[in-house]
Amino acid sequence: MSQTVLVLNSGSSSLKYQLLQPDTGASLAHGIVERIGEEASSAVLTFGDREIRRDGRIADHEAALRTAFDLFAEAGQRLDSLGLVAVGHRVVHGGQRLYRPTVVDDAVLDQLRELAPLAPLHNPPAVLGIKVARRVLPELPHVAVFDTAFFHALPAAASTYAIDRDLAARWQIRRYGFHGTSHQYVSQQAADFLGAPLESLNQIVLHLGNGASGSAIAGGRPVDTTMGLTPMEGLVMGTRSGDIDPGVISYLWRTAGMGVEDIEVMLNRRSGMYGLAGEIDFRILHQRIESGDEDARLAYEVYVHRLRKYIGAYLAILGHTDVVTFTAGVGENDARVRRDALTGLATLGIEIDEHLNESPTRGARLISADKSPTSVLVIPTNEELAIARACLTVI
Ligand code: ADP
């Protein structure tokens, strides 16, 4: 039987899981437990064509994981008979020292806890997920795979903030970059799709989901990325602002009487498309624009403006790009965003084919015109598979 890896992505009130075969890339099962700790918790498992659901209070993350296993049992499956060899954990921030896939022991867990201030919204739930999963599945190796890993190799010119260098060194302040698992996976998939060695290609990858980031990649190595110390920098996102003048923060603190946590919550959860239009789903935003909603229109224009700005910046940094690839929820599904991001760039060698762009085809596909020197691709990301494969490199 093929080996399988259980990949966990633990959020503050949710636990996503997927069981994969790293060698074939097959996903055997996936599910989510949501609203953990509330009265109306829910747990879903999809195994093959069966979907099993359980509603009702799930007190904490440990109960969530045990409920997921109960659902496997209800589906007539036992994890120990499915070739499970490791548990992979998505961890957002690895700080300066943790970037390779790392088998978690108590010392690593302590190091992860120390990183909480660098990613206060993301790392603590991941640490909790690892702690709970080690308790529930003590006999298996647990591997932390970091969102920052791929961008550890950013050149210093791209990773360094132009601030007081002693302060930066003391507090580990640099541009780390995030969504690295996705950028690395998608750039390799793009090379495979084009039948070209990864080392031969300049690439721009646009990961546009609720969180959004772009990267410039030369010969498989990252040259720049839009996210920084935290996943807040760069592109406009579902609820995050992306780039703002850092002066806004001190201005709000001084004049609006907002504390640091209020400002952080505002920038993370009440900004981006939500902050401008009260909505993060691009399908609904487009409907609202069509019915004349000016807030939705402005939000969309700000989003596209920022995206084009980074595409231009990355073209300048790379000199030229062989391929531009769109991925994640918006990138994979929203033909209008792809069109508006790249329209008018023919003189820079990028030309989209409207018909291919609008085709409802799924899967990896080419959407550039025949005469476009730059290939434009849509490639579904698969962070869970990349995490599962990363686990096998260290166990
Ligand atoms: P996350 O960052 O949470 O993983 P996803 O990559 O799943 O996010 O992206 C989710 C977003 O993708 C949704 O909020 C929505 O805006 C967008 N999206 C999903 N499906 C479509 C679609 N068919 N058309 C346009 N946008 C879509």
C-alpha cells in the first residue's frame, strides 16, 4: 500500500485536514471542523464520494481532531490501515531559524511558541494543532512545514527593510515572505506544464486567494515577494490592507486613540476588499459592480491597481519573464481579475487570449495568445500535497 500523510492546517477556530498519498498525489480524504468552541460547531469529512457530517458543540482542538477520526471510523476507515506514516502541519512563520521541514519535538515546539509575536494571529493556533495532534497520534512523526521556507533564500536586497539595522537584527525584522509552499509548488508545476527545466525560467507567480501574494522567481530561486515580516504587506487581500504608509499606524495611534491591537485587527480583519466594500467574495463583488455599486467598483480598482503595480515591478526586477501564473481561489477562478491584471501589456510581451481566459476548463491551462512571448498560465495550487511531500523528505 502507498504511504499516506495526514496534513493539518489549524486555525484559531477551525481545523482543516487532508489525507494524501505523496507519491501519486492522490487525495484520499479531506475535511474541516469549524466554529470550534462554539455551540454550533460542525465537522465534515469527504472520503471518496461519501460526505459525512456532524453538527453540535466541539469543545476544543483536541475534540476536533478526535471527531475527525470518528468520522473516518463512520466511513468504515481506520487511519492505521491507510498507510499513515506522518502528520504534516502547516506553520505560517518559522522566524529566522526554522525554514526546513522540521520533525517536531519538545524543543522545536518551544521554539515555535517563541515565534508567536511574529505571527500572533497564525502561529498560536498552529502550535496548538501540533500539540494536540502529538497527543492524539503519539507514535507518528509530526513535521512542521513553514510558509516562510521558500523565501528564506530571498536575496538580501529584497529581504532587508531599510530601517535601523541594529534594531532589525535584534528583533529579527526582515522580509520573510509567506505562501512559500504554494509559490514553490506552482512554479515547479508551471515548468512541468511548459516542459522546460525550472532552472531555465523566469517566473511571476500570483497567488490570489483571501490572502494574496506575488513572487518573482529566477531559475527556481525566489528573487522577491510581496509579503514581508508578516503576511500583511503587499497586495490588497480579502480582509488585509497590503501595503500602507507605516505613518498611518502612528497617526491612528496618536490621533484616533487606537491601541496597537485595535490597529492590528483593523489592518488584518477589517481592511482590504472587506474594508472598502464590506465583502471579500469576488463573485459577489462583480455582481455588485454590475448593479452600479460604487464601493465595490473602487475596491476592485484598488485591488487591480496594486496587482498591476507589482507585476510591473517584478518585470523590472527580472528583466523579462517567461511565464506569469495565476493560482488560488481568485487566481484560478476569476477571469476578469486575470484580464484586468494583464490588459495592455503587449508591448511588455504579455498578451492574454480572451477566449482561453474565459473558458470554464479546470486544471492547469495556458491562457496566453499564440503570439505572446510570455506564457500566461492558470495552475491550481495544492499546498497540502506540497506539505505531504515535504514531510517525506525528513522522516
Ligand atoms: P484562502 O486564502 O482562504 O485559502 P482561497 O484561495 O480559497 O482562499 O480563495 C477564496 C476566494 O476565492 C473567495 O473569497 C473568492 O473571492 C474567490 N473565489 C472562489 N471562487 C471564485 C469564483 N468562481 N469566481 C471568483 N472568485 C472566486
